[in-house]
Amino acid sequence: MNTDTVQVVMPAMGDSVTEGTVLEWHKQQGDTVEADETLVEISTDKVDADVPAPVTGTVVRIHVGEGATVPVGELLAEIATEGAAPDTMSETAGEGDVAPGTPAAEAAAESEADQVRAQGNGASSATRADGAYEAAAGAPSPATETAKAPYQLPPEPELPDDAHVSPVARRAAAVEGVDLTRVPGSGPGGRVTKADVLAASGNGAAAAMAPRAPEPLAAGAQVIKGAAAMLAHVMDESRSIPTATSFRTLTVTMMDARRRELKAAGEHISFTHLMAYAIARVATRDMPVMAHHFEDRDGTPHRVDDGAVNLGIAVDVEKRDGTRTLMVPVIRDAGRRSFADFRGAFDELIAKARDNRLIADDLVGANLTLTNPGGLGTVASVPRLMTGQGTIVATGSIGYPAGLGHIGDMIGAEKVMTTTSTYDHRIIQGA
């Protein structure tokens, strides 16, 4: 009987993603799999995702080992549909094929260069995706010529004369004594990142191209990968931004009354809906500078106006293993939307974050962010401001002023909420 196989390739996770890393195979060669059942878990520098089996059948070959990074469109595995009798089912991976757990796969994982870069997403704490947000009110795996891949690997990048260099990378190059003209950039559009400079610092630009022998991990140390590694690098880059923070305590009586009116009319509205929309509207109509951001272009400082408020909503997401991660999906042109349209986009992004359905394009482009640590009882917070953003606003918990918790209602005291606005002092320079 002829074998009828279906190819599974590295999926496109958005226009901003060109490659992905295989985290874990949920099925092995010879295993049966149902259509839409998780076949493999992958990670990009912005989001982790499950890749479902496109058909019901048997996994006859796995081409990419765990830990290997391959471009979008690269062949990952082949599935023989039900009724086929492939003679490859009992075979191990062919010469050059990489099966999970093999030394070749581990070597590929160890030698891959970390190409982590994110634009404008991050916060110190977040809106909870599990419903609690209302509480506050390139190295590819060794592939063989016998394993036919639908795409060829791109050539090694060359650094053009006018390539962008991130401010962090420029400072790192000065400290390490690295010639930036000899460092190929791994970021978007060939942008040179701090990781590229540090990789080159050991032996000139050649060190950025050659794999280094992995250093042994200390007891208890664990490699951070995927979206979590991206977040760590972005947080590190945020240290280069000179920020200032303003605190203001607001009464919430009027906002709470409006929220109650909407809920009485059958609308499920949270304080976070109202605060997020108010911030987007004010930044669009009255204070557009809140969404302006700084960019260094060839050593010359620039103020960048994207022409719209792209509002990031920091979301605290629980993963399948019980750990939590931070994601910041973006509502584009948030301030020009009607409240109904804004609320729909907000709820859709929260639901996608909770169900692990966000794609990379959902997570890029924020120039203003809202984070809600008040859901955890935090009164006030000074979150990190990410590259590409002008301002991040944090909302604290709602309650009576300190000392009035037990008598506030009796004496007619109003509940309050403390908000902070952390901004880039290179762009917003007023007193």
C-alpha cells in the first residue's frame, strides 16, 4: 500500500517572526496522533505555542530535535494518515535526521545563538489572565540531504554601513572594545543587539559566528528559553532608559458609580476596562507625547511619533506547568476606538492570552502600556519602561485611605486608587 504522508512545518507566528525553537515533542516516531492533538510545542522570541497535528495518523519521521531552531516553513515531521502502511514507521531517524534527545539534537541546542529582541513590551506586574484582572476593579538542526526541507536557510547576515545599533549594544561595544562594523546583527532588519556584541567580544566578529563550548551550569541553575528569555533581555535593556515617575491618588467614586450603572444594564465592565480606555483617550486627544518614544539613529537622538496610541495591556498568564509568565498584547489605535470596540478588542486579547492563542504580531508595537499590580494588593508601583515606549501607567489597589478601612463607610470617606506614570525623561522633559 502506498504511503500517504502529510508534512508538518514550522508555522508562521506572525510577520515579525522568522524562526522558532522546538521545545518538546508530545509524540514520538511510531506514535499515533489525533487530528488537532498537540504534536509539538514550539517557542519564538515573543510567544510559545502548541502545534497541533493536521490529520489523524502515525508519526513516521521527526526531522528536528528538541532545542533546535529552524526557520518558518522548515519541515518538522511527517504523519502517515490512517490506513497507510509506511515502511519507515519502525525505522529510526536516518543519517543526518535529528531525533529528540539525541546527542546531535543536544549539540544543536547548545550551539544555537540567542537572537532575542522584542519591541516595546513589558511591565513589572500585570492584569491577571485567569479572571483576576477584575479583582482590583540561529542555528538550524543538522538536516540531511535525504530529508527534504521546503525552505533553504538564509545566508549569514552582513552588517550594512547604515545598520541600526541599539543604544545598549553601542555602550556594550565601547566597554568591550568591539568594532561594530564587524558585528553581524541578529535583530530586526539587521539591528545589532547587546547579545551580538557580547558574542563578538571574545574573539572579534568571528566569535559571533562560531559556537562556544557551553559552560557548566551551577547547581540549581536553569537555562531560560523562549518568550521568558526574550522578556529577561528586554528587562535588561530597560535599564538604559532614564525614567521619571509621577504619583497621583484619585478618588474612584464617580468611576465606580458609572461601572455599577453599566453592570446593572447587563454589561460586564471592570475598573481595568475603564482605566485603560481613559488612558488611551487622554493620550490620543490631550497628551500625545505620552506615546512618543526615543530612538537613536546612527548616533543621533530622535523623537518618534507613531501617529496612534498602541496600548499594551500587561497580562499575568498561568502556563500549563503552573508557572506564570508576562505577556503584553497590544490594542492598536486604542484612543480612536469607540468604547464598545475597545472593550471587544481588550476582552479578545485577554481571552487569547488565557488560552495560549496569542501570536507574535499581537505582542509588538506598544508605545504606551497599562499594568495593574493592584490586583495583587499593591498600593503603588514603579514598573519598568520598555524600549519603544513613551509611558507605562500602573494602577494600585482600591480602598479607603490608610487608617480608615473599618470606618470609611460610616464617616462618608471615599475610596481611592494610586496611579503612577513612569515616562522616558528624554522625551517628556517637563518638571
